[in-house]
Amino acid sequence: MKIITRKKVKKIIELIGYGFIIAPAVIKSGLFDRNYYRRENGLNLPASLALLHYLFIGHWRRLAPSPYLAMEYYLDQIKISDEMRFEPIYHFIRHGWRAGITPNPFFETNRFTDFEAVAGDKYSNPLTYYLQEKAQEISPSPLFDPKFYTKNCPEAAKSAYDPWSHFLYTGKKKGACPCFFLLHWYEFCLGAGRIPFSEKRGEILQTAFFKWLLAVNDHESGNTCLRFDNPYYRNKYLDGGQDVSIVKHYLEAGVFSGSYPRSEVEKLPDKPLISVLVPVYNVEESFLNQCIRSVLLQSYPHWELCLVDDCSTRPNIRELLTIWSELDRRIKVKFLDNNQGISGAANAAASMATGDYFGFLDNDDELSPEALFYMVKYINKTGADCLYSDEELIDYTGRRASTFHKPDFNLELLYSHNYITHFVLARTEIFHKNCGFDPALDGAQDFDFMLKTSENTKKIVHIPKTLYKWRAVETSTSINHKTKNYADQAGKKALEQALVRQGIKGSVTGAKWNFYYQVKRKLIGQPPVSLICDCRRLENCRPWLDNLLNSIKYPDIDCTVIIPENSSFNDEDCRLVHPDKSMPETYNNLAATSDGEYLIFVDAALDPAEDGWLETLLQYAQTDRIGMVCGRILPAVKDHYRIGLKPDLSNHQPCYFAEYFQLASVHMNGLQWPQDILSSTLDFCMLKKSLWLEMDGLLPTYSSWLFGGLDLSLRLHLAGYRNIYAANAVIKERDEVQEDSMALQEDMAYFKNKWLQSEKIINPYFNLKVLTEFNLKTDEFLRWYGQSNQRQE
């Protein structure tokens, strides 16, 4: 007979008492699910006894209390012995979250440590707070993307659970992928008998997640993630062997030896060496680790990382950089003897680099895993000298705040502000031709670099993919335009120097916000200008015409007014004409017989909003290789634009489509900034008379000037001329009346068939990815737009 000692009895009584003490807190936390506990652990007991079983028996056996707390994963972070086990839910509530311990691989405790300031004492821990308050709004971890998950798991959208809970309860069992990076077949918790891993590499690569990755079982037919090909990797690097974990081998050896994660990377015809330059100065260690790690885990392995510390005063930065340099031979580190500023440190990094291209990465930002692969893919495709991508703004914890969807290279927009920012890759020869970064322009050295690059090459390629993560911290210009005034002045100086280098006479002034500028070019003489006004819809055009002419101070101008057949209007200073059989014929005749070197078209539905608009249009029209220049038309009701960035796919009216076709890219890139555009209508624009004649003006196939003008601008674009939106030439609608007729419907159909359905033209300044911000599907938009395909992949 087994004797129970008094000591054991006392211990049992203590444990029973402990169980009853913690039970209320465990229940209140919501982290114990009695149905899940019985079902998942195969327990045949009443629901009313589930909690008692867990508190007195289950947690000792490490039985999962709910999907929110992965038992082995949690305990492994604490490194407790079997003799010192305690109940994990209560430990997390009282101690664990304060120590930054995560309850499962898909929840970052540190993201929600401020919950007490928001919710007071309502919740005992950040996980309960998240489940009750935030689960429908935001992601709890970079490893779980609610939008990605619900898009790829439709049943989640119909579930009563929030997306994260749905994934933990049912999605992982069915192999649903939680985010772009992760696999369909992972076991989403750690268990006994797991594969050991390199302690040194595991520590620097984020131990919890790294160890979790190495703990999973390999699956021959599945892929570790959307950028990893398991069968390819096993056959190429493991000789087809089945006794080695693919993930373990890749993370412990493949990453550091430059192994390809999939055949698509290996098959790139040209594989240039990419040198990523990172100036380092007093950055938070966690941000620096994330920055370096984002390069180390690139799917494209032919890179070198050149880190230069600019005399940081923060402790441990030197040691940290040294550890990283010892980890991988591709990581080069240099410590400057004196502080040289960001440009000096970047140039020092370039002096160590041996790559064919230089990439520029800030020490607290991150590259997306596929950044270098797509850069090289586009190099092979285009032979570009310089490339840039879209980027997303991330907060302190790495959560996405917003995405910058950029146009293809837009020179005039670049003169307004550095819209390119990150991620930039430039051929080494271009870097040296630019003389690197100018230390005198610290804070705007990247702006100056792009201005010089635009002068030294025409092969600048935009990649419409989000390849860079720009971290917004308190002093970052990404969120606070009042910071770094010195950088704003440096940007102004960089732009002034660019104008001098190009022989452009003009001035640069600041705009409403820092880092935005306005270039005012000096007019070249006073060439004659012909003004052509369409007044057919006005019974009495005298007030309107007087108002328009009074807003013009330009000396050498003549005026032609198109009036209705029955009009009695008379003006000795203007040429009055009646329309011909068609408006294209009328416009062509007027343009051919005009005296001006430049033509201005103004519709009588528009009123001048301020003076100087003619000179503003002319400063652009005088520039070499400029086609049509249109001004900014303010709506009749303030801020009430008929179109915006989001298209109304239910609106099939010709006037709406024509306006969206012309201005969608302007709404994306900023109504207040001058910029290159694909097309323009004739309601408020200027162009050289010689260009009108060269292009044969408006084609007779159109019945109106609306689509005829768009057609003319597209022909100019294909001929190599740049059409410009002059934001500072402002005019205002008098009303919101639009005329849609059967003739316009026919014009629109012809226009779409000629330019869009045949795919003769693509709008390089409109990024289709912006449609995702409105949950619009690209194929639906393109059907409405009249185009079956576009370049953006």
C-alpha cells in the first residue's frame, strides 16, 4: 500500500487552494474555452467540470486551454523546469505580458502594452483587451494579415468569429494561410521532441519565431510560403533527402550561403550584385535588427549589406553591428572616426560597395522579402539605370499605417516634391556620375540624388509593388512635416541647383507644407497668343468675356469667340465666328487661321479664379517637348469634385468617363502639384500652334471637342511630347451642368475602341494598386474603363 506523506498532503492542499484562488481570474480573462478544451484534448467530461479538470490536472499535462494560448510555445519562452510548472493563463495575466512574453506565434504582446491607459482596469491583460476591443479592426502581429486571410478564406468573412479567432479555431486546421509569408501546412504551436537549432543565429533572428519555424514538420508537396518552393529546395540543396527539415536547413544554412528559395530566382538571366547602403546613427537596436534582418532574409541572395556607423553615442550599436558582420560574410561594417552626417556616412558605405547597383535603406526601415528579387526582375526586363517602388508607412511596432501608390517616373511632379523616396536602386555608374550624395544637402540628399539621376539617365523605372517599409517615428518626416526644417531648406536648394544645371531660368518657393515646392519658370519673351472661347451655350457672353479678359494682363493676345448662329453679340476687339458643321472642323479652322504662336482654349462654362493663369500655362508650353498644358479647374461647389480617386463604376456617362480618364492620376498624385499627365481635354488648355498643325488637330471621326481633345493629347504623348497639369493656373466652374448626348456616347465608344480595347495606350501616371484602398477589383475597373489589361503586375 502506497503511503501518502504529510508533506505530500500539504502540497496537494496548497495546489487545490491555488486552483480556487486563480479560477476567477482565468474565467474573467476569456482565455479558457471549456468546449475547445474538452474537444481538442479528447476529454469525455461534463462542460461544468472542464475548468476544474484544467486547473487541477490539465495544465500539468500541458493540455491546451484554448487556441489563444499555445502551451508549449508560451512555456518555452519562460524556460521553466517540470518541477516549477505553473498555470500559464494566470501567469500571463499577472506576469507574462509585462515581460513581453507572447501567448502564441500570432500575437505580439508589446503591440498592446498601452491598453491600461486606454481601457483602465477593465481588462487584466492585452490579449483579452485585443479580443474584446480590437480584433475586428487591426492585426495582432505581422504574421497575421486579416485582409489577406479573409480574401483567401471566404468562410472567415461569414463567420461569427473575428478573422484572427477564426484562423486559430478552424483556419489553421484546414491549412488556411494567415499572411503572405507563411505556409499552409504549419503546426501552429511547439510540441515535445522538437528539432534543435543554432542558438547564436536563433538569438539574432528573433528566437521565438525562429525556433517555431524550425519546429515544424516538412511537407513534400506543400511550400513553406508563397516565396519558397519546398520540392525545388530539397532536390537542389538536400539531394532529395527526406531526413532533414527544409525550413531548418534554409534558415540555419541556406540563408547564409546564398541558396535560392525557388527556381524563379535561380532562372533570372542576369543576376547583378546589389549593394544595400545603410548609414547608421543612434538608431533603436530593435529597429536596426529588423532593418538588417530584412536584407538577410531576401529571396534574392546576390547582395552585400554595407553598414556605416556615423559615431553613434548609443551603447551596444558597435557590438550589435559586429555580431551581424560575423554572422554573414556579405555584411560589411565600418565605424567612422568622426561624425560626417547622413550623406558622408552613405558615401562611406558606397566606398565599401562592390555591387553593380546601389540600393538605399534607412537604418530604422525595412525591405519587403521580395524587394531585391523584383528589382532584379525589372532590371532584366527593362535594362533600367534606376528603379523605385511603392512603399508602405509602418508605425513603431511595424503595423501598416498607409501605402504610397506612386506613378511611373513623373519629372514635373518630382520638381514639386520627392515623391519617389524609397526604395531606390541605381546603377553604380549613375551613383558615381551623380558624385554620390552631397553633404551640403543633408536631409534632402535623396531628393538631390533623384534630381541628378533624372538628368543623367532616361531609364528610370517604377515597380508598382510595395517593396519598402518606411517607419514613422516621432521625428520622422514621413508623419511630421514640421520636423527637420533644415531638410526643407536643403530640398529647396537642391531644386534651385537642378534648375541651374538644366539652364532653366526661374525661382523656387516653398509650399504649404515642408518638403513641397513650387517652380516658377521665367517666360521666354512675349510670344503672340491666340485665345479661342466656346460661348455657344451663353445667351449673352458679354459679362463672361469681360471677366475673362480682365483677368489677362498678357500684352500680345488676340481673341476669337464661337457664338450661336442666332446670336446678336458684337465685339470689335474679338473675332466672332459661328460653328461649322462639326466642332472638330470649327476648331481646326480657327487654329489654322489664328495669328498666335500659342493657342489657348477656354470653355464659357468656366470663370477665372485668379489672375496670372495665362502666364502659368505659357511657362510650361514654352518648355521643350511639351504638348498640351491644362490648368486646374475648381468645382462650382467648394471641394465637391464630380470625380475623385475612387471611380464610380456604375456611372457610364461620357462626361464623367472623360473627366476621370484625364484626372484620375492627378487625384492620386495631388491636385495641388504640377505634374506630367497622360491626357487633357480642350476646356482649359494651351499648346503650340505648330503642334496642333503637326498632329492634324482634332480628327473628323469625333463629333465633339471633348473626346477629340483627349485623342489629340494621346497622339502627342505617343509622339514623345509631355502633357502637363499646371496646378497653379486656376479657373472655376460656374455650375455643374454637363451635357451627355448620343453623339458623345458614340465618341466615347470610338475612343475606347481605338485607344483602350486595342491597348495602344497605358496611363503611366495612374497606379492600379490604388484601387485596393477602396476594395475595388482590378478586373471590374478595367471592364468599366474599357481596357482588358495593363502593365501593372
